Amino acid sequence: MSLLVAILLLVIPLYVATLPTNNKTEHAIVVDSLDIAPVWAGHPVSFVLLTKLPYQFIAYYDEIRQMTIAQRNISDRIWTINKLPVITNWDSHNYIAMAIDDDGYMHLSGNMHVVPLKYFRTAQPLNASTFVEIDRMVGTDENSTTYPIFLRGPENEFIFTYRSGMSGNGNQIYNIYDLKTKTWARLLDKPFTDGEGKRNAYFDGPIKGPDGYFHLAWVWRESPDASTNHDLSYARSRDLVSWETGAGKPLILPITLETCEIVDPVPQKGGIINGNTKVGFDEQERVTISYHKNDANNYTQPWTARLENGTWKKYQITNWPWHWDFSGGGTLNFAIRLGSVTKENDGNLTQAFSHIKFGSGTWSIDSKNLSATGKLQRETIPPSLLKVEGSFPGLEVRLLEDAGRNDVIDTRYVLRWETLASNRDQPRPKPYPPPSMLRVYTIKIIWENAYAKP
Ligand SMILES: *[C@@H]1O[C@H](CO)[C@@H](O)[C@H](O)[C@H]1NC(C)=O
Ligand SMILES: *[C@@H]1O[C@H](CO)[C@@H](O)[C@H](O)[C@H]1NC(C)=O
Ligand SMILES: *[C@@H]1O[C@H](CO)[C@@H](O)[C@H](O)[C@H]1NC(C)=O
Ligand SMILES: *[C@@H]1O[C@H](CO)[C@@H](O)[C@H](O)[C@H]1NC(C)=O
Ligand SMILES: *[C@@H]1O[C@H](CO)[C@@H](O)[C@H](O)[C@H]1NC(C)=O
Ligand SMILES: *[C@@H]1O[C@H](CO)[C@@H](O)[C@H](O)[C@H]1NC(C)=O
Ligand SMILES: *[C@@H]1O[C@H](CO)[C@@H](O)[C@H](O)[C@H]1NC(C)=O
Ligand SMILES: *[C@@H]1O[C@H](CO)[C@@H](O)[C@H](O)[C@H]1NC(C)=O
């Protein structure tokens, strides 16, 4: 999962990329849109859009920043609203995580940044009006929590992971849920990683790959200062319990900086940042990790590492003559974002990217050397949605993809609202922007000619 940092998609391109374009034209059009409610626009914090037919659920902070769940029958245009007794502050870490277990009960956690665990569960399946707060999961190491994530295990087990501790000093905890007794227990009897009181790990994953392994990439960070990220690291597992290196060497938990497998030993101030290390897979199902680091000219360059027969090989994706100078604490506005290396239906590789100076979009990726060979004519979001509607200076568009499933081919749901940029989690002076309308859009992708459809 890539939710580890509560930062939202989308940087509006300022320049057009210089790479050639490939003529496989895809357009995105709006089929429908539905207002949900006005929401706080003073800073970004991530929400949840979860379609589980016949329902659609949206978890968000409303105009007074109160945690709210909206539910509708997908064939109706009326929302049933449930307000939970949680008001968030200016912290962009306080995102909401929500998932549905195999019996249909809904679980929600959020508004957490080094505070006690917040956890709600519904009393009825698929009924967001019945959320009840539960004061614990397991009952230990729940006083200082951040980054809630629900995920599925190897046999589809319902799993929850979070960080216990703080930036620069934290451990990753994994819990497993028992559907029969409705109770949580530790999946791992030890923390996954141990920062030894000096650092903590920021993860991308675990992501279940086409090879059946769960893959986990991370960077270590020494302090709340983002420039102290270093050492891209990796582990994999078939069961989330026994972990090993890319060459199959067992790892003993908790994994420390000394015992971990280092994919790229990027030093502190070397241009790597948490939240931008993306696990993907190539056409041969080999795992890749995309990230960035500074080159000899101090330009911040995108790289992909690939596990080739037990050894990590590293490839520069493109050449960007620009240095991203980041440091300090709080939620930063990312000047560079990389997506995962992705195998398309035609077998070719692609990767999404955005850069504050060199544009955004989707690259076609060479399968041998993982470099960007061109930019696809691919529109995943209708251009009309990218235009800011509000007139308050500094507003930006927030977009969020559906975490659930929809059964109509070539259409998907996307959540949209507008906020100011993150402010390193600090309050802003008044005046605040007026609330922005939270909407769910139905988007359809059309191909310019049938022949080009992948
Ligand atoms: C893509 O199409 C445009 C016009 O439709 C054409 O000018 C351009 O040469 C084409 N590019 C490639 C790489 O085929
Ligand atoms: C959803 O709405 C449709 C149309 O009003 C109705 O036929 C269906 O029974 C509803 N489903 C549920 C689960 O309420
Ligand atoms: C959810 O539960 C409430 C309270 O029990 C009930 O009134 C409502 O009809 C239920 N809604 C759905 C969609 O089942
Ligand atoms: C929270 O901390 C208190 C005091 O240190 C401890 O007694 C309690 O068990 C902790 N609770 C949880 C849920 O971790
Ligand atoms: C992978 O490594 C093994 C053992 O080192 C070697 O026998 C094999 O030829 C290698 N395969 C490839 C595709 O390089
Ligand atoms: C690269 O830039 C950073 C500032 O972001 C600076 O601290 C560092 O010394 C520079 N490194 C080199 C090798 O020039
Ligand atoms: C896949 O990539 C190859 C090499 O770049 C290219 O020739 C081919 O047209 C691509 N396939 C499609 C369907 O775009
Ligand atoms: C990667 O391969 C492409 C051919 O697809 C070639 O044009 C490019 O120069 C190669 N890049 C590097 C860095 O070797």
C-alpha cells in the first residue's frame, strides 16, 4: 500500500515533458458526478472512497473537520451520513483508513499522529451508520500510533499494521483479526523493524506480487527532518511472518539497519525521501523499487532497482537537471512523485510520474534497462477535473481513487475536492478558504481508435 504518507496525488505540470510521445491515445471523460458534502479546504488530509456493491462508502472530514462516513446504495443519489466523535486538526498525517472484512463488517482507523489508537467497527455488516468506537485492538503498544493500514494476508486474512512510536524512533506492529470472535491478536510476536531508539523505517507495502510473495520496501529515517532519510531497504515473505532477503536469506525480526538488506545505500541528504519508494513488477514478475536520489551534480534523479536472480540492479529512469532541496519536519509538498513500474495488458511496461518542472503523465518504460522511452498519450483524469474551481488563492485539486471494486468495465469512481497545500502540519492564519464540495465522479476511459486499444 502506498498510503504511508498522507499526501495526495497530483501536481499540476508547469512544463511539457521533453520525451517523445507514443500515439496510443486514451481520453478520460466524466460520465456522472454526485455531490457528497462541503469539506474543510484549509489543508489536505486523505480520505477513503470504497465501493462495495451495492453500496458506496466515503470517509472524510467535513467542513468543521469532523470525521464523517457517507453511504449510498449505488443506484440512488442520496447519502446517509454518520458523524463520528472525532475532530481533526491541522495535521496532514491524520488520514482515515477504512476496510471491510469478509463478514461485511466495516473497520475504520484514523486521526492518528503519535497518539492513542483510534478504532471503530460497525455493529452491522455494510452499515456505516452503526460504527462503534472500540478502545483497543490488542491492548499494548497502542498509546503512540501513526499510519494505520488495513491489508489482506496470504489466505486473505484481515490484517492491520501501524507504527508505534515516533518519527526517528518507532517500530512497525502487525495485528491479525479473528472473524469468529471479533478480536485482534498480534500477527508477529516482535515488531517488524526496530529503530533501536535512533531511527524508524518508512514503508511501501507489504504488496502481494504476481510471484506470490509479499514485498516490502523502506527507507530509514534518523529524525523528524526529512533530509535524514537513507538506505533503501527490502524484505519479502510468503506469509507475512517469516521474512527473507531478495536472495532468500532468512531475516530475524525485528530487522535493524545492521541486519537488513540494503538495495541502495543512499546516504542522509542524498535525495531519497519516505513516501516516494514504490514497489512494482516487470513483465517477468520481477520486483522493482522506484525512488530518487541526487547525482554527482546534485540533481535529484529517478531510479528503479530490480531484483534480478537474487541481485539488485539499479537503473536511472530519465535525466532531470534539477535539484529538489527538501528538509525539515511535517508533511512536505512533494516536487517529484514516482509511480510503480506496471505491466500493461499488452506486456509493455509503464510508470506514472510528476515533476514540478518537467511535467507529469505516464512513461513507457524499456523492459531491459527500465529507462523512460517516451510519454504515453494517456489521460487518466478528465482535464476539467484538474481545473481549480474555488477562487481562494492557493487552492489545489485533491483526487483519490476508489479502494473498492466496481463491475462496469472501463469506468471507475474518483473522489475530488480542493484544499490549500499542506503547511508542515501547522495552523494557518485566518482567513481560511470556504469549504470545498466533495464529489464522486464516474469516469470512463475511451480510446481514440479501437486499433490502438491495448
Ligand atoms: C503522433 O500523431 C501525431 C498527429 O496525430 C503526429 O504528428 C506524430 O508524428 C505522431 N507521432 C508518432 C511517434 O507516431
Ligand atoms: C438499491 O437500490 C435499488 C434501486 O432503488 C433497489 O432495487 C435495491 O434493492 C437497493 N439495494 C439495497 C441493498 O438496498
Ligand atoms: C443501518 O442501521 C440502522 C440502525 O440500525 C438502520 O436504521 C438502517 O436501516 C441500516 N441501514 C442499512 C443500509 O442497512
Ligand atoms: C498505555 O500506557 C499506559 C501507561 O504507560 C499503560 O499502562 C497501558 O497499558 C498502555 N495502553 C496501551 C493500549 O498500550
Ligand atoms: C541465476 O543464478 C544462478 C545461481 O547463481 C545461476 O545458476 C543461473 O544461471 C542464474 N540465472 C540467470 C537467468 O542469470
Ligand atoms: C546538495 O544540495 C544540498 C542542499 O539540498 C546540500 O546540503 C548538499 O551539500 C549538496 N551536495 C552536493 C554534493 O553538492
Ligand atoms: C510495446 O513496446 C514496443 C517497444 O517499445 C513497441 O514497439 C510496441 O508498439 C508496444 N506495444 C504497444 C501495444 O504499444
Ligand atoms: C535503454 O534502452 C533504450 C532502448 O529501448 C535506449 O534507447 C537507451 O539509450 C537505453 N538507456 C540506457 C541508459 O542505457
